[in-house]
Amino acid sequence: MKKVLSIAGSDCSGGAGIQADLKTFSAHGVFGMSVIVSVVAENTSRVIEFQDVRPDMVQKQIDAVFEDIEVDAVKIGMLSCSEIMLVVAEKLREYRPANIVIDPVMYAKNGNPLMDPNAIDVLIKAIVPLADVITPNIPEAEKMTGINIKNIADMEKSAKIIHNMGCRNVLVKGGHAEGDAVDVLYDGNEFRHFSAPRINTKNTHGTGCTYSSAIASNLALGLTVTEAVDKAKQYVTTAIEHSLSIGKGHGPTHHFYNLYKYGLKKGEREDD
């Protein structure tokens, strides 16, 4: 069985963060592991507060996994401060895992900040160059690049800028745009667009976590980056289409809809 590690924050309401990552890993038939960097008191409506785990404890969690278990992919989510970013970067450079997917989480679905704005430079210098795939949404891409993104051409422009920061592939997600949900993938040579009809629902809590975790799972299963993004796009679209009306705000996506209905497909089972 392929093994995928999430390094991210914990969402006590279960829709985003580590909880969404582990559900997504399970839905893809891979074994999920976690390094918790922040404990977030949040629900579908608001972020009440978060408390970071000590950087040395983050380091020890990473050591505990890598000294014992082979890791086939790593998904990185919420890294709230520069101290944690530097510890994670140091350890990933030490262990050099394949298939690093970075979701540069800056805000919760309701707009509450989850990253110190002063840490963006450290994110760009220490974390971004580690990425095999980085998955900013439009607001995150705007913060990283300093440009105003209004259309697909702007998404492509921002992807080029982010790629020049040292990562191997950039996926700028169009969930915050209008019309169909179009995501732009750039590998340094060419652009690919992944489009799906926009689904009329407010229940999109944790979509970025889910999407990036699905990409990491697919890479661990041996797919190319393009194939991994394509399948992950299909997965997250289905999860949004069948999202759950839980809570009073933005409810979570349905991580297990396809699994409950169809079971694991060929290529996702341990014996395949």
C-alpha cells in the first residue's frame, strides 16, 4: 500500500486540514499519516483561534514518520509561521521524499487568516522550491506574485511567476473566479487547463485541502502530474457536487461519495 504524509493544521470540525487530508487519502486507497503543525478551533462558520505546535515537536513528528516508514508522497497544508516553515523545509531537504504537493494555505473558507502575512517571504524562499506541485488559489497567487488576477491570462501569468520561484509545477485554481471552474497547470514549458462546471453550493469547506491531497495520492499511486491533477479535479468536483449540509456556514465536501457508491477502482486497491 502506498503511504502519504500530510503536514498541516488540524480542523476540529472535520472538513478541512488534516482531517480532510486523511479522508481523501483513504478514499484513494493509500495509507495516510499526519504531522500536526497547528491546532485550529474552527467550524463551518468561523475560526475561533489557533495554536501552533512547538517547532521542535513538528520536527520530532516528521522524524518519527521518516525514520520508520517509507513515504510515497507528502502533502503540505497550513504552515502558519516562519519558524514552522523553516523546520519543515529543513526536514524535507534532509529526507528528500518524492512527490511533494504544497497547498499554500493563507485563509480559511470564511476569510480568517491562517498564515502570518510576514511569513510569505519565507514561504516563497524556503517552501515553494520544494514543491513538485504547488496549488494556490487566486487570492493566494495574488499574494505570492503581487498581481491582480482577473482572467485566465492573469492566472497563466501568475503561474509563470510562481514557477520561477523554484517549484516544478504550478496549479493556479480558479475556484474564486466566475463561470466554469478552470484551473491552470504550468510545468515551465506549457499550460494545461482543467475545467469543470461551477456547482451552485456554499458547502465548499476544505476543497483546497481535499484537492491537493488527491493530487498527492494520485502521484503516490504512480500517475504523472497531469494525470494526477486531472483525476484529482474529477474527485474534488464530485465531492463538491455531493457536498454535505453540515453546520451553519460552509459545509464540507463529501470525501467518500464515490467510494461508498462504487468502491475502490482498479489501480486504487492494494492488490493491484
